[in-house]
Amino acid sequence: MEIERKFLIKELPCNLDAYQCLLIEQAYLNTDPVIRIRKQDDTYYLTYKGKGLMAREEYNLPLNKEAYHHLLKKADGNIITKKRYLIPIENPSFSDHYVPLHGPVELTVELDIFHAPFAPLNIAEVEFPSEEMANAFLPPPWLGEDVTNDTAYHNSTLSQKIF
């Protein structure tokens, strides 16, 4: 189960080079249900995603380079390329009614900086172990509008955008 919230960005952190960065290329074989292939640095995956916005089923299966490139030829729509920065959130904040059960919480912002033709789009995702925690999360000030429930910001939707 994937539980995540998505945000637009008010301002990029000034020290991005200090964080781990992944180079991602992905394409979609189908968008309903979502079947995606992804190259992340030198690792390849086929992913199935179920229906849902903040919470949905997700299964990742390993691919080799040859299988990835074979399937890439069969993809529909745009190939999405982006840099993903992994930015830890130190001492994440939650609404007053939420108390983490198991001590300190470690969360990471996955900041996606899209390449053309989607640039200058930047989207941040934060994954959570529970829907309760996701709903109580108070984003850091540099994160902007919560677009979790707006399908226009799903990568599968972007893959179908006509330029």
C-alpha cells in the first residue's frame, strides 16, 4: 500500500546538492489501471498502481535493462524524465490531535524536478506508514499547495498531456 501526499513547491531548498539525487525516466504502458515502467539510475522496475488518490495499492517488480527498453517502445504518451531529491524532514509536525505511537517519526520529501517538456514543474511527495499520519501531517513552509486529490498532478496524467 502506498500512502502519500503531493505538494506544489513555494520555493526550492537552496542546498539541493546536499541531498541524494536520483535520475528517473518513466513511461506508462497503461493508465487505468496504472502500469508503469521506470529506470531509476541503473535500476529498472515495472509498477502496478491501483485506484485511489492518497492511498492505493502499489506493486513493484524488477526488470532488467533489456526488458525495460523493450517495453519502452510500447509505452503510450510522453516519457517523463526528472531528478528526484530525497530530503529528510527533521522533526515533522502534525496536527494537535495526532500523537505518533512509536517514538520519533522519520519522513522524507521526494522532490521531483521535471525535465522538458514538463519543466518548470516541481512536485514534492511525502510517503507515510498510515493514513492517520498522512492526514495529520503539517508540511514544512517551503511546500506549497496540497495537490494530493488533483489527478492533474499524477505522473500517469502528465504522460498523456499533449504539448
